[in-house]
Amino acid sequence: MNCIAFTPEYTDLSSRRLASGLRHDVVASLRAGDSVAIDLLRVESISESYADELFGMLAVGLGGIDGFVQKVSILHANKHVLRVIARALKERLEKESGNAARIQIQALVAAKHAHQSKHRHC
């Protein structure tokens, strides 16, 4: 098993299309059995639509928060970016499950855990 780090090339991430392309690359690596880290060191801002398309849809595809945390690490995200990611996870998973209170707590914990577990991947 390899560890694949993905690094978006822009400092401001706002295109749902770009997020979708990155998500497809991440999913391909996960299907190949690789672990994945998304390095956001150069990212200064992220739109909710980008975060939803990349992180929210990944979480849904991985079976929810638990699958997301087990397979994806978020590296070097600033606090603002991490909050947007947590909100996107919360909203996408609420939409999928309808359990608002539980999802909100899980999304915040998952985003923080994925960020803190950066030494686990790559």
C-alpha cells in the first residue's frame, strides 16, 4: 500500500469542477488500495461548494464520517479552511441521513481528527 498525497495547485479553491476532478483521482487511489492525504498547505480559502464536492462527496462515498476518517487525512489546513470542510461534511451528511445533531458533532470531530492524524498518512 502506498500513500498518495494530493496537493491542489491553487491558493483559493472555489470550482466544483476542479473539486470533482480531484475527488475522482482520490477515489481511484483509494480503490487501488492506497492511503490518501490531501495537503492544503498553500490553500488560503475554500468555498463551500468546493468543500462539498470534494470532502462531502468523499465522505458519502466512503460510507460516512467513520470511513472518511479512516481513509483520508487532511494536511496543513488553516482554521478557516478546516471550518469550511467541517461545515460541508455536516451539511452533506445531514442531507444524506437526516440526523442533524449527530452529524454536526461527527463532522466537526472528523474534520479535526483527519487534520490531526497527518502523521498517520504520508
